[in-house]
Amino acid sequence: MKRHNGTYAIIQYSPVPERLEFLNIGILLIVEGLGYVGVRFAKGQSRIERLFGKQSKLYLDAVKASFESRVLQDFSRNMDKEHLATFSKKRANGMRLSPFMAVAV
């Protein structure tokens, strides 16, 4: 089996991003050599509610779906390192990405 170099980032959420308190809720994996972009979120929201209090499941599901759609659409067109760095600095709807890190897959 051939190894490929990939890049990953942790997906983080905060209902009040101005406070800079974020919780890890998912992962984004990009394998440029395979043209692969994948997003996975933690199931449930008990950790989010323990930290931030009661949250609307419908809202969180919509935020996750919107973020995943944006990521998949954006990265399917452009996977270069400069684009990754620029994208990771953006925040939307309380979601953000950690800095990208290298990984072998």
C-alpha cells in the first residue's frame, strides 16, 4: 500500500467566538495526491453543552452542514498550502480550523 502525505486540521466550535473559547468537535483531512477532502464531526453534543450550556441541536446540525459544505466545495477546487493557511484563519458561524498539520496516510 502506497503512503501519501496529507494535511489535517481540528474543527472547533464556539457559540461566542469573541470570547476565544473553542471546543474541538471534528477533523478535516486533505490528501492532495488522492484528491481527497474529508470532514468528520463528533456525534452528539453533550461536550458542547457541558462547556457552553444548552444548545439548539437544529442550529448545531445546520452550522456543521454549512461548514462541511463550504469546506468540501472550497477545497475540492484548491488544495495548495497557501490556500490552506488563508482558509484556516477564517471563521464562520462560530466554527474555525486549527492550524494545519502534516500527516502520513
